Amino acid sequence: MLAERHFRWTQPLHSGVRTDMMSKADFEILRSPRLFLQSRLAPLPEADLLEAEENWWSKDGKDTGEAIDRSGTPWLRMFDRFGKRIDQILFPPEYYVMLRRGYRAGLVWRALEQNTLIVTYLLTYIVSYHEPGICCPYTVSLGTAVPLAKYGSAELRKKFLPQLLRKDDSVWQGATWMTEIKGGSDLELPWKQPPGHPAIDGC
């Protein structure tokens, strides 16, 4: 039975599953997020796109990620050459190669143009299999564009949505203005304060 076969090979190897019961095809599926998704969700929407992205991330993306890792932690440029405070984060060039590929593929714009998050989620699954960290800016940008499209005023949508939904390297990224408690911000704090103190009330 298909469900039984899936249950067998999706269990952790340390749970007592015998690897000699797993076929070569099972191992191939474990090495390919696209094939895994296809085994569970076939037919996949945008199958050609998903295959192209997986091929890039598993080959060129791997080399790009290794180059980024060798560069170490991003640098902070605090001042420009004139002494003006700028606090600019400097990433290696390979980071932008990787980042922009996901935006061009449609990790944000497809959600609104196709009126569904399914393809975005499938792309994110494939990308995160290879480079989970790069999905943070994609998620934040998606979390900016979708609420803006749903709840933003006509003025805000007109001003910002076109930039967030661009399909080329000029695309804008979303951002969040909050951190974890230990990171410096406690989002519950405004509600703990007496009346008259600052409160979070949206955009």
C-alpha cells in the first residue's frame, strides 16, 4: 500500500526502521525535496519551475552557499567615508545571487498574482532544504506583502505593493520592527504599561 510505504521510509532511522527494507527509490526521494513533495501531493503545480529551482539549489546553490559560509559573519559598516553614521550591513556578493534568485522565482509575487500561497510554500520547502537561513527574508517579505494587500489602505497598497511584487532584482524586501525579549524588545511591554505610555496599534 502507498501509505504504508510512505510510513516506512519517513520514520527516523534510529526508530528501528530497517534500512534494508528501503528501496533505492526511497533513498532518492529522501534526497530530493521535490520528489518527496511529488510523492505526497502529485500532481505538483508549477512542476517545471520546482524542478528548475531544485536543480539550481542542489548544484550552483550549494557552491554559492559554501562561498557565503567561507565569508563568515556579515560585516557592519558603521560610518561612511565622510564620517556619517550609516550602520550598513555588508554581505558577500554570493548572498545576493542566492537571495535574488528566490525573489525572481516568485517566493513573494506568486502568492498575490496567483491568489494562493501553495506555490510559495512549495518553493520555500525546496529552498529551505538546501539553505534554510535564506528563507528568513523571503518569509518577512511575504509577511509584509500579503497583509498589506489584504488590510492596507489603497494609498499604502499603491505606494508599496508594486515594489514588493517586482519580478527582477530591483524588488523591495519587507521588514519587521520587533525582536525577541532577549533581543531587546518585549512586545507585551506596551500592554503592561499604565495608560498614556506608547502602544502598538499597527501600521
